[in-house]
Amino acid sequence: MSKPGMQTKKRLLVLLGAYTFLTFLLIIRVGWIQFVQGSELQRLAYEQQSRSRIISPRRGTIYDRNGIALAVSASVDTISAFPKELQDSGADLEAVAEKLAELLDMSKEEVLAKISKNSPYEYIKRKVEPEVGAKVRAWLQEAKIVGITVDEDTKRYYPKRNLASHVLGCVGTDNQGLEGIEKAMEQYLKGLPGRILSEVDAKGRQIPFNRERHIDPQDGYNVVLTIDETIQYLAEKAIEKAIVDNKVLKGAVAIVMDPNNGEVLAMASKPDFDPNSPFRPLHIDDATWNSMSMEERENAIYSTWRNKALADTYEPGSTFKAITASAGLEEGVITPESRVNDFTVTVGGHRINCWKPNAHGEESFAQGLQMSCNPVFVRVAQDLGIDRFYKYMRAFGFYDKTGIELPEADIIIHKRPTEIDMAVASFGQRFKVTPLHMVTAYCAIANGGTLIRPHLVKEITDNEGNVIKKFEPEIVRQVISKKTSDTMRKLLQDVVTLGTGSRAYVPGYRVAGKTGTSETETSDIDGRYVASFMAFAPADNPRIVVLVALDHPDVYPHTGGIIAAPVAGKLVEDILSYLQEERVYTEKDRKKLAEDVYVPDVRGKTLKEAESILREAGFEYRIEGDATNKDITVKEQTPKPETAIPRKSTIVLYTYKPDENDMVVVPDLLNKTVDEAVAILKGLGLNIKVNGEGRAYRQNYQQGSRIPRGGLVEVFFMDPDEADLE
Amino acid sequence: MATKTTATKKPFDFWIFITILILLSMGIVMLFSASAPAAYTYKNDIYHFLKDQLLFAFVGFIAMFVAMNFHYKKLAKLAPILLVICMVLLILVLVPSIGYEANNARRWLRIGRFTVQPSEMAKLALILFLSSSLSRRKDQLQYFFRGLLPYLVVIGMVAGLIVVEPHLSATIIILIVSSIILFCAGAKIRHFVIMAVPAVAGLGIVVAMNEYMQKRLFSFINPWSDLKGDGWQAVQSLYAIGSGGLFGRGLGKSLQKFLYIPEPYNDFIFSILAEELGFIGVVTVMLLFLVLVWRGVKVAMNAPDTFGCLVAVGITSLITVQVLLNIAVVTSSIPPTGVSLPFFSSGGTSLLFFMTEIGILLNISKYSKYERI
Ligand SMILES: [Zn+2]
């Protein structure tokens, strides 16, 4: 064997050189990739290696002024799928769909369709209860399923259901505010979302041992409303009842405001919705809903979302006379004692009469307001002149939005008013403002003359209870003097005590107010009226201003004085007694209150005992059944115990259990005088409670109802001319 | 073998031994790191690939020690027989009922639960055969027909059997290593040039006619053009290397091994190394391989005879060429072809043969002579 020669050794060196050269070339190549292209490659790599999931922040709570939660966020779970990953894992899709369908209460086909999709991400079911989420998590772990995740989410709950729904509004599926305060206060409520950054393998599964990076979400701030939950509840119940009693077709509004600081204590609008399921109107039954087209449903949804207190406008009608009166008093063109008359006034060829046929004739201005005589106010406006009259319209804020936190409707008001515009405007017709405008203006009249911006949000707080932001009352301007305000309070109290607002009278609470009835001219329905009543109380030191407006009551009479005033009066009474306002009774109040007595409970007592109790209390009574044996016990009595009845009523005592034969059919009392009605009911063995004077227009039991002998029938009377009151 | 050599028997080359120990240790650690996610996902056992590799490393050490103590000159006589055995095995692999097919290629023979690649053995057998024959007929090499052509025919036959498996990368390696042995044995540069012309032309024609090769070529030029297809591996490999930076993510912390790089324990293990250990790790490993080259060439230089010299250079080149090709592929420096990284990539047969080859190299080193004759 030969030995390696020189040539071989030279070539070996060449080879060594070549290998070394190539090695360094590749080292440079790696360096280029790592240092020159490195950051870009790393970014691209990170894009595929990481998955970021959003953690929704907890949306702030909405509280009423006393800390009662009206809108809260609860933890829920959202189940979603990464269909490709699931399919790649070789899982039995049918079995997965079946199990998920069972756990999530869905159809198997629906789940299967979602997880069979060729998409990177798919929601299976959003916002399920945490217990359900926990069950799914446990199953995923046990069955080693990849490609399905359970993520934390939050869901908005409104524990008081439809209470204050228009104020609160609602949220969408991503918890974003859609309506109301939820939308208006979005920036405070929503918080900042957090993120979970995790590293995943090529199949999208989280890489073991690698830590997830959590960027914690920042919870939203809480909103404390000026709304008082109890007052809101009272307001809603009041108009709900009024809607039923008066067959109101187009809904109703009630607003309660503190005139001293512009805080809205209640804002109720009907029809309403349950913000827990805002897309299903409450007032439509299932059968009707199912028969509706998509478009009809959409319209229905949006109409229930409509906050009539500020998104709708109406003609204020005679309630506006208080503004005309304030302007006239402030400018000195009139005094309460000025002698005026309500004879027909002609403006630009239009004749304007008092609602009362043949008019009231000569009267004081105070009486003109009490009787709501239109010509009186036309003359006041004429004395003011267009410039001054509209200066006050502006001063009271009718040309601006009120500035409340929620979106308001555009008002429809004269841009270049004429004499006739002004004449009809003086009694609140032919222009449209929102109900909230009227309440705000009345607050100025009631509080000493200051127009204050109405507001719904008191403060913003964080979860530790710190106040982040406080919303102080905002004074817009002084509209009338304290003196004029004082005069107006007295005048408007007299409207309730002596005039057309009498049905809003509450013994002891010095209610002031004004009726309003307006025909909506743009209505598609004939005879569509808005019956309203503006009230504030106590008149000498107002704590609340209340508006009740009923849109299109399908009853006769339909005037504000007859159907809205009692609702407003009852509401004022309920609110003030809740606010523990002391009642100050007048002599007349005491006398009137003494007319009513409470029925004592004599059931189970012997006839002898019962007779002596009733006699002592001054009741008349009648015995049905065996009256010879005075030791027999009373089995039943009508009226029932604790009913307030007029002192002169007759109590019926039964010695047996009354049956069908003891029932009486209630007659029709419409248009009967008080005396006639009393006679008819007495004759039937029924008791009567008389409300008002004049002719009967309403009774609490409808004609034909059957009530037990001795039952109390409440009958309402009015001056027949009042039906024409505007 | 009967003739006495002038060389005296000395201890083996310690540099090579130490370098191999370091490389193999690093290789096993990296293999464990790179294979764990895939092992867990597909085999439900993170140690699956590690266990096999440890077994073959152990067997490989035994083989290395046996070879170290087996006088290399005896290999010269065994070479023709080994080559014939290899050719027979390479033919057997192609027989459908015997060869084990995977990924549309028949490269394996099954022995129990293990598979062996005859091509690995063929690489060594061809090195031994060429070295043995050339050490005797070196002077004839200056003649093309009498000298070079017979070798080209033998090389062509072995390469031909492997290319039809198909196993392109093994074929390329055999052609390159054979050429290096011929070059070192003293083949004329002129002959290489003459052979290069038809080879380049032939390659051009093959590429022009083969759509599959064109696709691979295109995906090499712009791997991002076909991210979900052919470019996928190349792009994922670049992501891994690029994520490494100077110091890397840290041992075990690769993200790309989580199934982004398919079979990260095989050909692309270097990318994971670059991601976990960074530029520092890359340079360390490449310098270790360079130490091996340097010592290997030194063993060849100081070999007592031409056979030992050619075997040493052949074995050194076999390892070095694979290292260079592998790193060139994973860095997208050349079109992709499946070359494993010696001592790192998983694969029993190749590790066994690399260790055996190192053993032979160490044995040759024992007979180094320093005086020139
Ligand atoms: Zn009148």
C-alpha cells in the first residue's frame, strides 16, 4: 500500500479550507436571520403562537338615590368553539354535539352545525349561568375535548324588571349600552376590557408550563341616579292603573321632579319593556307576537323603547296657562285681583271662547285661572305683546333642549310667531314640547323662579364607594321673581282647592296644579286627546313637581281635570306620605274627613254585641236572617271591616253565610244627580260613596256587576260643562 | 495487512473523542427538548423519542469502541464484500414485499420494531471500497477510461439504487463524498470539469421536467408564497431561528416545536436549537463540528497509508457534508431536501453508523505518523 502523497495532502488542506469557509458562511447566514430579520420573524411567529382572549370588564352598577341596585352585572359563561381544532383532534363531532346540546339546552343539530363549520371561531351559546359553564368545563376536562372553551363573561340583570326601564335603557349582547342611562353613561359604566394572552401550539391548544399573561380588566364605575325606586314604583303603578281605568290607547307618562335641585325622582313611561329581554315587548301577548312580521315587531320594539317623557312631544294645553300667567304677573300687565272677563275674543278672524257655554262672565284673574278660561289668557298675551310673550317662552326653556342626560325630541315651536300663534299659544296649543319641558318650567314657577337643568345622574362612584364625579344642580337662569313665584303657588293651589283641579285635592298636602287637555292635531285618529295634570306640593314649600299625562284615553269625559287630576293627586299623596311630609289639615278637611268612618269588625260576635257596637259608632244596620234570637252569632257582614264608608251608611249583618240570593245587580247611574243615585242605591240595599257634584259620570262597579247586599258603590259626579274643559 | 507499517501505535485522537461526547450529549438533550411536545401529542409519552435515541446512543458507543479497536486495515479487505452486501440490501429494499414503505419511498428494512436504512450502510461501504481500491490503483486515476470511469460506474450503480427509492438527499451525499474521495486520491481537476458539464445539464433537464422539483425550488425562493403548503416548513424554521436572537429563549422554551415545525426532532432540530440556545448555541455547535473537521483532516494527513487517509477524509466529509447541507436547508439557504443533523436528529441507523464511523476514524488516529516519507 502506498502512502498519501503531497498532492493528497494539498487537496486535504483545500478541503479543510472549503469546509471552514462554508461553516462560517452558514454562521453568517444564521446571524442574518437572527439579528437582521429577527424582530420581524419573531413578530410573525408570535402572531401564530399566541392567542389573546378578551375578558369583559364588569359593567358598573346603576343605583337609585338610596343605593338600591337597578342594573347589575353578574358573572356568566360563554361557550365557544374552535371548530377546526376540534375537527383536527379527531373527536366524535356527533357525540360532542349531543352532549353539548344536553348541557346547554339546545338542539343537537344546531350545535353540530356550529362545530362542523369551517371557521376558526364560533360562539355556541353566550351568557349561560355559571353552574352550566362549570358543568361544561368538567365535561371538557373529563372527556379530554380540545377546541371548545368556556370563557368568563358578564350579563346585565335588571332585578326590578321593567321598573324605570326607559331611564335605565338596556344593553346589547356585548354589554354595550343601547338605550337610556346605559347608553348615556357608557363611558363610565363600561370599564376597560382585560386580555388573556396565552401561547398555543399549532393545533391551537395552550402550551403547557407556559404562563398565561393576564391584563386585568378595569371594572366600570357605578352610576347613582336621582331616581327614587319607591317613587318610581308609585309613579308606574299610578299610570298603569290609569291606563286600565281610562282605556288609554297610546300610553302614559308620569314625571316626578324635585323643583329645588332639578333631580328627577321618577320618570315613568308606558308602554315599557323588560330590559332583561328588551326585544320582547311586555304588552304584546305571545299569539299576537308570533303572528307579527319582522317589520311590525321592530316597530313594536322601538315604540316600547320610546321614553315618552322626553322622546315624544305633545301640546301642553291648559297646563301652559301657568306660564302665561307668570309672564303677565312678572311684567305687571295683570294681578290676581284684576277684573277680567272671558267673553269671546277674535284674533285674526278666529273666535276664541271659554269652554263653558255662555262663559263665566266677569271674574278676577285668579278665577280665570281656576276656571281655565281661554279668552282671559289670550288677553294677557295680547297685553304682553309678541316680543315679551315669547321672551318668556324662551326664558322658561321651551326653545332649548332641557339638557337632561338622555336624548330629547326636537320641539315644534313657532319660529316667527304671529298674533294668532301667540293667542293659541297662551293656552298651550299649536306648539309641541316634551313632557319634561313642562315639568322643568313648573319647577321654576314652584321654586322661586329659577330654571334648573333637570338631571337623572347624581354621582359616579367606584367599587370602594369613592365618589368619582358629582353632578351638582345646574341653574340655567332666573325666569321670574320670587314674588311672582309666591303668587303663582297660591293661584295654582286655588285651582285645586276651588277650581277645575279639584280632583287632585289631597287633604293636608296643599296640592297646587293645573289641568290640561289637548287634541293632537297630527293624530291619525279622530278625537285623540292628551289628558294631563301638572301638580306640585306642598304649595307653600314645594318638594315635588308631578306631571301625569294620558295619551288618547278612550273614555268620555276625557279631560285632564277628570281623568288625570285624580291620578296626579293620588300620586302626590302617596309620594309625600312616603317622604313623611306632615299633613296640615284645614277646617274644611277635618269636616270632610269626619264624614267617613271605618267599619268595625262584628263577625263572630252575638247579635246583641254587634248591635251595641254599631249603635255606639252611629251606624245604621239591618239584619238578614233570624233576628229574634239576639244570642245568635254574626256570620258575615257587608261592607267588610276596615272599609271607609260615609257615616250614614247601613251595615248589613248576616246570621247565615250569604249566597247568590243575597247578591244585588248594580244599576247604571250615568247622568243621575247625587240625590237620584243615593235613592236608587238605597232602594237596592246598597251603600253609596259620593265623589264630586253634578251628574254621575263614573261608578266603581260597572252596570250589571253583582255585589253583596250592603256593598259600597263609589260614584263620581261632575258639572256636565266640565266635559268640554280644555 | 501483512506488511508492517512504519507507524507506531499511539492513543486515539482525544479531541475527536471529546468533541463527539459533547456533540452527542447536546444532541440528546436537544432531541428530548424538541421531541417532547410531538411525543406527548402523538405517542402520549414525552420520552418516546428520547428512549429510542438513548438506546441507539448506547449501542452506538459499543459499536464505536469495537471499531476503535478493530485494525482499520482489515477493513480494506472486507470493503468489496461489504459493498456487495449493501447492493443486495439496496435491491431488497426495492422489493415491495420486503422494503418498508413510508411517505411514498422505500428506504427501510424492518428488523423487529426497528427499521434500518441500507443507504446508511452503503455510504460507509462505498467510502471503504473506494479508499481501498484507490489506495492500490491511485496511479491509474490520471486516465479517464482506465482509471476514473470504473469508479464512476460503481458510484453510479450505488447512487442509482438509492435514487430510485427515491432518496435524493442520500444520493447527493454519496455523490459529493465519493467525489471528495476521488479528488483527494488525486483525480484530475480536468476530469471533474468535464463531468460537471453533463451533470449540470442533466440536472437542468430533470428539474425542467419534474414539476415536484420545481415546486420545491419555488418554495425555496419565496417560502411565504405557499405558507400552508411547501413553504410551511421553511417558514416555520425561519420563525424558530429568528425567535432565537443572541441567547435564545432558553433550553426547553421553544414555541415552534409545538407542532409548528413538523417532526422538529428530525431534520429541523437545528432550528429548535437556534430558537432555544440562540446565536451563541449555534456558533458553539458549528465550531464543535469544525473541530471535528480539523481533527478528521489531521487524522487523514497523518494516516500511515493512503487507505487510512482516504477513509479518514471520507468519514470526516460524510459527517461534515451532512452538517452543512442540513444547516443550509433549515436556514433556507438551499432548496429543501431531507438531510438529518448528525448526532442531533433522531434516527437509530444513522446514529449507529456515525458512531461506528467515528470509531474507525479514532482507530486510524492511533496509527498517525508525523515523519514524512
Ligand atoms: Zn270661563
